[in-house]
Amino acid sequence: MCGIKLSMEVTNMSSLHHESLLETCYEEAWVDFAKTNNLTFDQLDALDQNSELGYLPVIAEDAQRRFEELCR
């Protein structure tokens, strides 16, 4: 039973670590998108909130690409 519990804890830590990395990648993609498009963070936030999906797919795709590169 201890082995199973330990294994689950390691998996959870790994998932939390990956979640943290993905969040960092999203933040970096967000900042880079704002800079590239000469947007303030308030302007980008408004675009994001007014988008049909509630987020900008181009930023999410960039964040996913960055995350996948880190995982290699």
C-alpha cells in the first residue's frame, strides 16, 4: 500500500510541475504577443476577454508549443 501511495504522490507532483511549466509558458507567450503587437496588457486583456472562446488561440498554441519544446 505504501508503494501505491508513494507512486500516486510522485505522479501528482509531476502533474503539478507540468501544470506550473505550462502556466509559465502561457505567461511568456502572453507577454511576447503583447510586445509583438504593440499592445498594453490592458488592451490584450480586453481582446482576450472579448474573444469568442474566452482566450486567444494564437497565444494558447504558442504556449503549448513552448511547453512541448521544454518537455523534449
